[in-house]
Amino acid sequence: MMSDTSVTITIAGISFQLKVNAADHDVVEQASSFINEHISEFEKNYPVKDKRDVLAMVSLQMVTELLKTKQQQASEIHRLQTLLDELNSMVENHAKKVQL
């Protein structure tokens, strides 16, 4: 059984007390830092006063990146599956020739 651990993270100046799987602690900390870096970058480039607007735009950027990555992964998996199917076919054809 995995143990939970408490962690306090700060996003956009707001602190959150979370219980996370101990194995995920470092990833949650990295995610928080990543989000805050994107917030800072967005605030430098755009004169937005409302944190909700900044959070919405950063969320949009991050989810867009995530969806692109998922599409690339799906495309790569499909390509690899096609190659594997071709290799299996070649092996089967070779096995048939050897048995003759």
C-alpha cells in the first residue's frame, strides 16, 4: 500500500495543502514550479491584472502542449505497430519457407 504525504504548494501566490502519494511528491513539486514559471512568463509578456485570466491562459497553453504530445505519441505508437506487424509478417513468411 502506498503512503500519503502532506505537501504545501503555492500556485499564483495561493498556498494549497495537499495529500499526495509519497511517490508522487517530487512530481507535484515540479508541476507547481512549472506552472509558476509559466505564470511569471505570461505576466511578463502580457499586461493582465486578474490572476484568473493568467491561470486560464496558462492552463490553455499547458493543455494544448499536453494534447499535442498525446497526438504525437499516438502517431508514434501507430507507426511502431505498423512496423511490428510488418516484421511479424516477414518472420511468418520466413518460417513458412523454412518448413518447406
